[in-house]
Amino acid sequence: MGYAFALAFSKFFFPTIPTSAYVHYPTISTDMLGSLNTSGQGLNAGTGNGLRGFVKKQYWHLFARLYNRVGGSVDVVMTNSSWTASHIRTLWGPARSKRRKPHPVSVVFPPVAVDEIVRSIPLTQESERERQPTILCIAQFRPEKNHTLLLRSFARFLASTANVKKEDSPKLVLIGSVRDSADATRVYQLRLLAHELQITKNTSFITDASFPTILRHLRTSNIGANCMWNEHFGIGVVEYLAAGLISVVNDSGGPKLDIVVPWVEKEGAEKGETGFKASIEEEYSDAFEK
């Protein structure tokens, strides 16, 4: 996350020692400040109302100003995506300019096991025949990953395929790690939601899967889904593309700006899209159908 306050603390005691930060996700962002409104998105949407909401807004804005100041002390700043870079330039840029920091904020994409995926999943006409009508989601079972949106979108999509033969009925596979009891409870609640939506027979949950298991599902699925608002990069989405899946991602953050972008030839001519973007249930359902 960059640990801006720790770096500023170190800079105070050792002013001549250069500091560097690789920021995966800003501690606070301009999008977060706007998300407190009723029309906002994410986990804090609508929490800016009332007295508590007013206090929360003031605290966040004060924290953003402090984050601006301490971030300005960092000499070399790298980020993991264009989305993160944009927010860091907005938040830290003014303070860095005042302190005459010569190095611009740069983007260094995180490592992804693309080579291993490509070696394990050859994209040939024969291998493509193994794919099933399966939507795959690889994401930790955390609230910000918005599995609820995915389940509701899949239920809507499944309802539109009622006339499809049972053996050809779409499936949804959710793979993710479980860190603690809170995550385990979240998986249980998601299972209850799947039951409520009547999609249990078509939905599978796999927790703490091994890499060979992930590769097997990447090899046989045909769609890769991502529902997190403002995902800072999206390693799972890169894995989808490397394995030949059609990506359906949230219309925000790193997946939108860096990964699911128009396919461009070396000469600069656009050749087509590399996936679909969505924000709400209807858009996800329509994208799955395409």
C-alpha cells in the first residue's frame, strides 16, 4: 500500500536517504471520497448521510490531506496500475511538486503466472472443444469482491436460458481463499443467497483451491468474471485472458484501464475488444449471454 506515513516518519529522521514506494492500493482515493454519497458505489455507498456520515466525510477529507502531505515526501513512486497511478498523482502530486521530486509516478504491473498458464493451457481448436458453458470467478471471498452482484447477475442470466437442454445449462464456479472465520461466514451467506435465488444446482464454491485445480477450471470454463468496483489491478483477469477465457469485468479500475482494452496491432490499428464491461446485474447478464 506504500506505507506513506511510515516512509514520511523515516524521512524525518533520515532526510538524506532516498525512499521508494510501490503502491498497490491508495489508503484513500478520490473515488472513495465520492462513494460516501447515496449515489456512490462500493462498500461505503450511502454512509455519508446524517451526523455520523458528516463526521465520516470530514475525517476522510482530513485524512486525505494528511495522506497528500506524507506522500509528497516519497522520492520514487511506483504503482501497480494506471488507476492507482491516477489517484496517487492526484493525491500526492501537488505535495511532490512543491518538494521538487524529479521522478514521475510510474506504473509497474505486478507479476502474473502467464507463462505457466500458457504452457499448461494451449489454445488450439481441439482444446477449445473441452470448454463448457461455465462462468468462472477467481477472487478472495472478501466483501469488496462483490460476489453478491455476480450471483444475482448469474441468476438473471440463467433465467434467460430456461429453454436450454439440462446438460448445456450454464454453470457458475467461484474460487477464492478464506482468510478467517469472517470469510467462512461470508461463503456460508453466499451459499444461502444461491439457494434463495434457486441457482444452487448450477453454482459451485471452491475455497482455498490448489493451483492445479485453478488451472483445470481455467482450461474448461469459457467466461471469466470480475465484479469488484475499482479493482486496483486484476491479476485474476489477466489469468482469464492468458487461459483464453472471455472476460466480463466491472467497468472501473485496473481491469477497465489496463487489461480488458481494445486489441491493438503494432501499427496502431484497433482490431476488436478483448472482453466486456458491466456495472449492474442487467449489464452482466447481457454480457454473459453475448
